Amino acid sequence: MTATTTSEETTAGGDLPLGQRIVCRALTSELIRLGRVDGPRAGHSAAAVAEGYEKAWQIADRWLPLARERRRAASGSAADHARWDGLVRAVTRPDKKVGNPSFTGLVELVGHTRELLRTLRNTEPSYVPVAEVAAQITEAVQNGKYLAGMSLSPGRIATDLGLPRASVKLALTDLAEENVVELSGTGRARLYGLGHTDRAQQIADWLRELIAAGAYPPGTKLPTRPRLARSFISAEYHVVAAIRILTADGTLICHPGQRPVVRPGHPHAGTKATEISRTFRQLPCPTTPMDLSDTGIREAARVAQSWWRAHLSPHPATLDHHYTQLVAIARHLIARAGTRHNRSRAGDAGHWEDVDPVIARITATATGVAQAGPEHRVWRTACLAAAVIDLLKLTAEAGEATGPRPRHAFR
């Protein structure tokens, strides 16, 4: 008996109806039997390994009909259906006889069979189907229990709603396919809420705003896809999809092998530049000292981008404070860029062709953060941080000989 089998005897609770209790006890008994199948003695000879394979398949064969029934019942959830497909496939007896079975293969087969039996036991009625779990999460968003933009772990949702964690993880996978949430690599879910548009559409909408702000005048080429992806803190395939949207509606002209171009004569390009510049000047300043060294600026930008990349939702007051700091940093860099622009107008004018679009991007993004809803504020703050870093690099490259930079300001 393996170390894991001792806990199998205590999980078939007595609060279930008689029929369900019998099924749970039978599954627990089979799990205990499996603990003996892949024990050390099974590896003593090829005959013992072959016998172990047969015992594991016999156990799996008895429960595959119930597993297939659960798979049919899971048709309302693509993630749950895929889970049952994988479980059934892993323990189904092959059509052809296994030649020279190995002990390692036996251990794997027993592990898959054990996972199948545990899943069957955990999904005994009154198990909540994954599709219903997804519906409960969606209802919690609708009712305001979870606000759009929040980032939650499956464990937190499972505890809040009294649901199995495994079912919550599968439900979140389904909701991610429906663009209700976005999952990070660690499994955390950022809640979009109702009326959410997908990332490509968000980027397309934001590019239109940047064109209206004068960041990309008519006839100019957009930056390369990698640079756009860094600007929007998004994957390149989202940028590609956004470019397709804007090409289809006539905002961009895109020829094979060339960077997209803002359509010449675009009627809305630059129309909001004056309004955005005026609004930017009216944004609030921080009331506490700030580190305006290059290192301090990079750290402030890093924090804002890390929130978005890690799918974290800081407290609104924390986000507001950090956003205000980025606005102050942006003003400082714009003033520095203006000074250096005047000093290098004669000798380095070509360099400054890159500065004005970045400044337009900063003012539009900072103004956009102030006007954005909770769902988009973390993302747009991260985009503002990316623009700040771009301007920091340009001003540093253009005038490193202009004397020491202030470390503290905006008291």
C-alpha cells in the first residue's frame, strides 16, 4: 500500500444518499487496490509487470462506462469535456497487445487510473457541473461581488462561492474562451465583466485614439509589430489582429511585407491633439516627493507594468497614486525633451523626429487613463509607463551632457 492510500479510506463521507455512498466506497476500495498494483514487488519480473498492467486495466474497465457518462454530461463545458476525454484516453486498453511492458509504463498507467477514480469520486452527485460553476462566477460579476478588473485566484473564488477548486479552474478556462476573464500563466483570472471587448479590439480602439491625438499623422508608418506590442504590453498576435481590424475599416493601409501606414487624408487624424494637450496640463500632480532620477523613473514604470503582466489589481487609491506619479514624471521628461530639443535643433534634428510622436502618445495615454473605467485603468497605466520609458530613452540618448538630473521634485 502506498503512502497516499491511507487517506483514501476517510473521504467517502456518510452524508450522501445510500447509492452515492456505495459508489464512493467502491471507488475508495479500488484506489486502495491500485496502491498495491504499482508497488515495489510489481517490478521484480516482466511477468509481474504484465500482471500489473492487466489489474490496472481491469479496474479502469469497470469504471470507464461511468466516466463516459460523465463526459457526455459535461458537454456544456469545453474544458470539462476535454478533461474527461483525457482521463478516458489515458486508461483505455489499447487494441493491440503491449509488447515488453515496462515498470515505468505501469506506474504511469496506475497514476492515470488513480486520477480517473478520484475524479469520478469527486464528481459524484451533488457535484456542481462546471457549466453551472461558470454561471455562478458570471452571476457574481453581474451582482457586483467581483468588480471588473479584479484579479483573483481559483482558490479565492472557490472559497467565496463554496465550490470545488478543480471545477472553478475548469470554469475559468471556459470563461476565458468567452472573453469574460483573462487567465495568467499562474492561473489567476482577471475579470472583464459584461460588455468586454477582446484585446485586439481594445488595441484597435486605442490606436484610433492615438491617431486622433496626432501620435501617428496621416501617411506615416506605424512602428514595427514588436515595438507596438511593447507599447501596448500585449502579445504580437493581438497587435496583428488589431491591425487587421483597422485595415478593414480603412484607418490603415497595409501592403504585404511593409509596415502599416495611416491612410493619407484620414479625416480624424490629429483632430483631438489640442484638446488632449489642454486636458493633460490640467491633470493633478502628486503631493509627495518623487525620485526623478533615471533609476527612479524606471522603477515607477516597472511597477505599473508588473501589475498588468502579473494580472494584479492594486487598490484604486494605490493605482491613482502611481498614475499621478507617472503623469508628473511624464511632465518632467517632456520639459527635459523640450530643453534638449532647443539645444540640439541644429545638430541632431533627425533624432527629434521620434520624440513628438512619443509625447503625443504620453499625453493621450495619460488623459485616457483619467477617463477610463476600472476595467481598462491598469492596462492603460501600464501603457503610459511604456511610453514614459520610451521618452526617457530618447531624452537620455539626445543629451547626456546637459548636467545632473534632479532627483527630487514635485513636493
